[in-house]
Amino acid sequence: MSINDQDIELFESYLSDGLQDQERAAFESRLAVDESFAEDFQLYKSSVKATKITGFMSEVEEVMQQKKKEEAKNPVNYRWLFVAASVSVIALFYFLFYPQSSNEQLSFNDLYKPYPNILQKRSEKLTLLNDALEAYSIGNYEKASTKFAEINPKSDTIYFYKGLCAISLGKFDDAMADFNQVETEKSAFKNQLYWYQALIFLKKDQKVQGKSNLQKIDSKSKYYELAQQLINQLSE
């Protein structure tokens, strides 16, 4: 099943509490009467959840494999290996889903994690977009960036993901240029844009601009608590 960009941005806005009361009411009314729209919404929610779980489990597996390699090089008691790996997994889970201690100084490298691909594969006719999404999903950001660049006309979603590719490639000015093409306040990715722009400012040691962006993140956003911690750090 294919979900169009407009509906994806609407779903993202609804789930991130980015709709006004009247818009939310209209959205929920449509869910009640439009079976196809409701099915797409459920598919989207399931896709987002699965992406988060898959991404987390992938990182857990990476930790476990690293511990096994260390064990092969430097044999130790197996029970100790299991405990060490378990602690690493718990620590990773905590970092991914809970804000860090307010006493810890956070850097760009601590905070930056690529945003997951939450878009569904489109019609086979849209070869460029499908290739771009596939490359992005497997971390081939150079190829994904090239494919996104070839897509015309570009939606806010394309500019957003193209900017994310640039960050992952260390091309921060290019990322900011792409993000600036998006009308942030009207975008479904509003809070995500503020967050990633703030991280770029942090990387470039532009603390005032970074703090300004962090202060714009909605209190209901998943980025809010970490943004507040970072604001406090930048104010010290």
C-alpha cells in the first residue's frame, strides 16, 4: 500500500500534536468515515513503531557482536561477558529512550542519530524516490543524497531527508541550506527540523542560534526534555 506525502505529513503532525484543535477534529472525523484513510494511518503508525524497534534491536545486536569479538581476542569468563554485554545493552536502551543526566555535558556526537526512514515505498514508477529511500534506509547517504537531488519538484519531505543525508556526510552547510527550503512552522517535521538545525549550530559552536532553535521545540515533542537539558548546558 502506498501513502502519499501529503497524508504522511498530516499523520506526522497529528501524532506529534502539531495540529490545531479544528484541524485535529477534522482529522479524527475523516478517520471515522474514510476507511482507506484510516487504514493508511494505522499502517503508518505500525511502520513508525517497527522502525524504532528495528533500529534499537540493530544497535543491541551490534553491541552483542562487538562483545563476542572482544571475547575471541581476549578470552574471559563467559559469565562476565554476558554481564558486560547486558550492561551495554541496558545503557544503550537508556540513552535511546531517556534523557541524560543534567550534569553531563552533551556534544554533537552524543546527540546526533540519523532520523529513521518513515516513508512507505511508492509506486514503481517513482524509481528515483524508491532508490533514495532504500539507500537512506541502509545508511548509504551519499547515494541517497544524489537520488534526492535528482527528484523534481521537491517537497518539504524530500528537502528534510536530503538535509539529513548531508548531516550524516558531515556537510553541515549543505544540510542547513536544504532545511532552509522547508517552511518550518507549517511542516510536519517542524520539531525535527528545529532539533537537527540546533545540532548543526552546536557543531559549529554557534550557541546563541542553537539555543534559539531548541527553545522553539514543542513541549509535547519527544525532543523536548533533551532540548531543555541542552539549553541549560548552553546557558552555563
